[in-house]
Amino acid sequence: MPKIKTKKSAAKRFTVTKSGRIKRAKAFRNHILTKKSTKRKRQLRKGGFVSGVEEKNMKQLIPYK
């Protein structure tokens, strides 16, 4: 059985925790920040987790991470 290639774009964006959940950064924090409130920008700093529905697909993208 050959090895599965890791999708490098996904490997750069996601990390797997010790418990097996997948951490991600939140979107909408790159530009046009003047119209977003301070509270909203502060909340976007914190990361999030990939939803349970998408976790199986994500683990296929980053199999050895």
C-alpha cells in the first residue's frame, strides 16, 4: 500500500491536537479592518476547531500530522 501524500496547503493551515481535534485560525482578519469593531477583531484572534462533520475529510488531507 503506498503512502498518502499530505496536502501541503492544509498542513500549513491546520494542526492536530493530542486529543485528535483539528485546530484552525478564524477567517476575516486580513484586511478591511477599519469597519470591524474592536471586539470583533479581538474575538477573531482566538483560534477555533474544525467541526465534527468536517473532521473526517480534514484527516484525509493531513494523514501524518
